[in-house]
Amino acid sequence: MSDKPVPDADAVELPPHALRDVLRVCLSAKEYRFLHESVIKRAPAVQNKLPSPSRYDVIARPKNRHSEAAIRSSLRVFVGSGIALKLADLLITRFQGAPQKKTRTTLLRSPKFRLSISLSLLLLIHRLLYRFLIRLRANLRTDEAKPFRERNPRVSRALTSRFAPAIGASLAGFALGICPQDQLRLTAAIYTGTRSLEFLFNVLDSEGWLDKRPWWFGSWLLMPISFGQLFHAFVFDRETTPNWFGNVILRLSPSYIQGRPDSLPANIAWPEKEEIVNSLASIADLRWPAFVSPILHPDDLNTLPSSVASISPITGPAHPAISSLSCALLHPNLPNCSTAFLHHILLSVPPLARFLTAVTLALSIPKLKSILLQPISSLNTISKRIITMTAVLSAAIGSAWGSVCLLNNNLPRTTLPTKRFFLSGALGGLPFLFLGNSRSTFLWFFRAAVDSAYKTGVKRGLWKGRKSGELLLFVMSWALMGSILEANPEAVQGGGLRKALGWLRGDGFADPVDIAKRKLRRESKKPDTEAN
């Protein structure tokens, strides 16, 4: 019995070119091999119905591996983001209860479709540009390109720079302009801008430019700036501040923002908490008028300015020794501002400590194994963290409100009547000095403050919101971030972020810092092997 000759790989019957292109885009040979092995293990009966990995290698033989991988990844981002947005919409509708009324739009005008297509195009263009500029840089550095370098020295220096691929590929960020959500683009621009500046700070620090900085110089200095902007905007331009900031301020200010007494009859009006803050802004606009006590002047029917008449249930029974209307509004039962601050600490610490304890314990669940290995030291660390955060947050909010009284008692009425809330917020940001290594928290507040400052400036006409200005900031920040990753990967904090930036380039989901360390270890072993 003679053996039949095995057909050559190129002689295998292949499907049409269109189907082969689809297969190449959908699955790489490595991915198909993994899926093939998984399916056979779970369902051996389908083994004869599926093409073998070697046959698939012939069918989906790549013509341009990098381009096909870029198209494959961009299509997956398009499909995955579309599914994620649809699922998020369903979950939001489920939790809100009543379904929202939706306006019918065409597919090309659908916000979800445009967001998905912008993300996929951003990835595709970035990978193609980066690969093209890498190859162009390599070709321009060869001997054959020497005449071109001599004729165009400036262009050659720009294109052969090690930063050229990262800077040029960042132009893909303009694809985010397809996304119709202005807030999403603004948030992305602010995030990339602050992270790129953070990495630039790390580079300067590692190069020794900041060795002589004082001990108190650090990222916590962002908090007085951030808290000052957010506190001022909370009083005068509340719609420009994030909702969580207002909710935290109002929830943790029971002694300064008076709630409705439980014993008050329902037929007696009481201002809402937001209305109390609005009245405080009106008092600042009126240049901090003095308090006329209705108890001492029972015959005077106009003890309050007409613009703040709604706070009469609070200021009417206020202590007669109070001299300022703002103090009568913030702490009507306590004539001494220092006592009011201590009262705030006593009232805000217990609920804040309970809340932070619950949050900290919930966040510690993934680290349960390491906690059980060293329970005493771990519990000590968690307890110190909770106590520190409780003290800092309570002191920060109390200092912001208490400094309103402090500045009112020490500054003339006409001096910075409204801008002094910036100073109050800045004083409220000083306690964050004791929070320790919390750069991510400080940057989170700073991003919220930048967003609030931009919206406040647009609202008040200080500057105009330039169309596509956030895209330019996003592209410039991405270029700076990519350049830093190219020159000093360790300055880009976070292994996950470094892997994500590498994946966006098409280098795989690998940390360049780990790759450099492995390469260094291999090179260090070479002399030992050669010596042996």
C-alpha cells in the first residue's frame, strides 16, 4: 500500500480572497490556535468540522501584519464600545425606573455610534501613523537617504528625532472630534493634560532639577488652588461644579448650613440648603451688611435686605450678640465664631468617620490575603488612614466656612467682597498637607477645579469656549505623554497606563519598563556565559 503524497501548503484549496481578508481581520493565527484548542477540549466532536490551525495559517496568511492588526483592534474597539454604551444605557434606565423619552436619530447622528467610531478611528490612525513614522525614520537614517538629509537638514532632523513617531501619531487625537459629547472631550483633554504635566514633573525630578525644593513643596499645593476655585464656584456658580462636591459640602456642614428643625411645624417655611448658600452669595454681593437683631429691634419690620428675606426663619431667633449677617446665617445660636468651628468638628466627625470606615473596608477586600498575613500592622495602617482622612476632611470644610467669619471680621466690607471665597477655599485646602502621599486624590480635585474654572469663565464671558480647543489640548498632551514614554518610561507612573499606551501604539499589552529590565538582565548574563 503506497503512501499518498501530502499536498503542499500553497496547494491547499483556499476560500475566495474576500473571505480570506475577512478572516485575517477577524482573527489572527495565534488567536485561532488558542480558540481551536479551547473548543476541541470542550467539544471534541467538532474537531473534523473546523479547519486546523496550520490550514488557517495558510488561509489567513497576513500580507501586512501591523496594518491588519490595527484594523482588527479598531474594529473590536468599535464593536466593544458600542456594546458597552448600549449596556450602560440599559443599566441606567433600569436603575432610574421610568424609561426616558428618546428622540429618533439616524445612525450617523447617533451619539453612541459617533463615539464608537471616533474611538476606533483614533486607535487605527494612531497605529498607522506611528508605524509609518517609525519606518520613515529608519529609512531616513540609512546611507541611501544621505542626499535627502543634506538637502533638507531641518526636515531630516525633525523626522529622524526619536520623538517624531510619538508626536506625529498623536495627531490621531483629532479623531475624537467626531464624538458629539462636548463634556467627554473636555474631560479627556483635562485628564491627559494633567497627567502629561505630572509625568513632566517626574522627569524633572529624576533629572535633579527639583533637588533643592523645600520640604513642604509637593502635589498637596494643588489643593488650596483647587478648593478655592471649587468653593467659590459652589457659592456663586453652582452649575459649574460637580454634583459630588456640593453634596459633600452640604452633608458635612450640619452646624453651618442649618437644616429644618424636626420640631418646626409644617406650615412654617424654612429655606432649603441650596437657598441658604444662595443667600450667602447675596450677602457677599451686598458687601457684608451688619446684622440687625429682631429681638433687639422688635418694631423694625425690615431687619433683612429684601434679596435675602427667605432666611428670616434662621436669622430671626439668632443670638443678639452676633454683629454680622453672615455669622447670623451660618451659626445663629453661637455668638462666637471659634465655638462654631469646634461645634462643626464635633458634629461632622462621627458620620464622616463611619462613612470613611465603610468605604475603606470595602476597598480593602481585594487585599484581604495580605491583611490576614499581617493583621495587626494592616489594621493599624487602615485605622491611621481613616483617622487622618476624617480629620483632614472635617478640618478642610470647617476651615472653609469658618474663614468666612474670620475674613469678615478682619477685612473691610468693601475689600474683596466676593473674591474672598477664593481665600476661604484656599484656607480649606491647607489641611490636605497632612494627607501624605495622595497625589492621585489631589490631581482628581485639580481636574475638577480646572473644569469648573473653564465653565465659570465661559459663563461670565472672561473667555470664549474655542471650538475644538479641547482637541488641540488633547493632542498636545498626548504628544508630550508619548515623548516622555519614549525617553523615560519610568516617569509615566502606573504599569497599567504604560501598557495601555504601548497597546495604542501596537506594541502589545506590555510594560516598557519591564521589557527594559528583562533586556538589562539578559545583557548582564551575556558576559558570564562568554566567560564560562
